[in-house]
Amino acid sequence: MSEQQFLWAILAMAGVMILFRIIPLLFFKKKIQNQFIQSFLAYVPCAVLTSMAFPEVFHSTSNFWSAMGGVVVAVVLAYFERSLIVVALSSAAAVFIIEQILHMSNLM
């Protein structure tokens, strides 16, 4: 991913977050009572950001299998409700370890 693409991705993600946070403030003066609308406004920004960022995970490493290992570790830890820092550091460590194993297996 080039630097320009990276900056556009950040701007798009920021725009989505701002858009879905400001629209309710502009159009709804009273507290929203509808549970569906509350859930929609709460989860859509996360879903959009995930759908924009997730495909890049598989292109961010030098090997598909190391990226897949990092994703599996992240999903498992997130499922067990670990903190964001634990999930991020553990998945990065898993990618690093798998990359090292694959690199050493190519040397032998």
C-alpha cells in the first residue's frame, strides 16, 4: 500500500466515524428510544472500519500464512474478551513468530 493510499484510507475511516457520530446530533434533538436505531448507530462505524481494514491484513505481511496466523490469534483472543492491547500485541507476535519459522524453513 502506497503512502497516498494509506492517507486516503485514514481520511475515509475518519469521515465514516465523524459522519455517523454527527448525523444523529444534527437530526435528533431528543434521546433516541428505538433500540434498533441505537444499535445501528453504535455498530455501523465499527463494521465499516472493519470491512475497510480487514482485507489489508492479508497484504501487510510477506506471507499469507503468517497473516492468517495473526488473524486466528486475534479472533480467538477477541472472542475471549481480552483487551485490545493484548489482542494487538499477541497477533503481532504470532505473525512475527510464523514469519521467522517460515524464513528458517526456507534456509534449511
